[in-house]
Amino acid sequence: MGNRLTQIATRTGDNGTTGLGDNQRVSKNSLRVHAMGDVDELNSNLGVLLCEPMPDEVRALLVEIQHQLFNLGGELSIPGFELLKPEAVLALDEALATYNEQLPRLQEFILPAGTRGAALAHVCRTVARRAERAVVALGNEEALKETPRQYLNRLSDLMFVLARVLNRHRSDGSVGDDVYWRSERLKQGAAE
């Protein structure tokens, strides 16, 4: 990776460009910079989520994900470089299996609501989907490894599952539930 930042206000981006990790300058509106920014925004939202009460094992998982997102950002900042390993995707698959097993089966769509932690997890889910779209767009224009796209796809799924976990976690020890969508179709079906 390039040099560590020693000065934040460099003014080198005043002309609308930014430096990549390989010292190449690109437009701040490039697909690569959009993807990097979306991954950074996702990581920042995870930082906000981590301010909420949650089970210790969920906290540890989210901290590890933050480190992997930093690897992903680093990989995006250096064209052709690989920092995010396929094992990171497998770790998300394992977490998905573990947490899905603990949850009741969904019978209806749920709203991105409930506890503050669950709502923030849903925000992370939607930002992960946007980051995934940005990586797909970049991959349509430049050669990229599959791992970044796969990681973001799994992560958005995991954030949905973790939102459900966080809706059940209450600091007072009680168990909560998801907030279900009041479907007009289901209402009509129940009335018949």
C-alpha cells in the first residue's frame, strides 16, 4: 500500500481528482472512487451500529467485518491488487448459517424497523447493496476479482439476518420480534 497519511488537508484534490493507492490520479467521479466511497460509507455505518447494545459475538463479528471492509477498500484503491481473500466470504457464509438457524422462519416481509440496532443494521444492509452495485459497475468497465462482489452480496444478506437478531436482543433480557409489513394482499386473503 502507499504511504500512510501524515497530513489530511493536502489540497491535491481541489481540481476534482484523487490519488489511488498506486499514486495514479483519477476523477473523484470515477466508478472506482464511487465504489471506494460506498464501502467507506458502509464501514462508517457499521461503526455507528457498534455503538448500540448487542450480543458480544455479534459485536466481534461486526468488528471483523470492519477490518475486511478496510481490506476491500484497499483493494479497490489499487487496481489489480488483492487484499480481500475468499476466506472472508466463507466466514460470512458461516455466520449466515449460524444466525439463520437461530431465527424463526419468516412468514411475511419485515420492515426495516424495530430496535435502534436493528434499524441501523438495515441501513448497513442497504448501503452494502449500493456498494455491491458500485463494484458491479466498476467490474463491467475494469477487470476485478470476484471476491469483492461476493463479499458485499453476502454481507448485505448477513446484515438483514443480524437486524432480525438485534430485534430479538433486548438489554433487559426480554425477547423482541421483527416489525411485519401489513400486506393488503394478506389482509384480503384473511378476510375471504
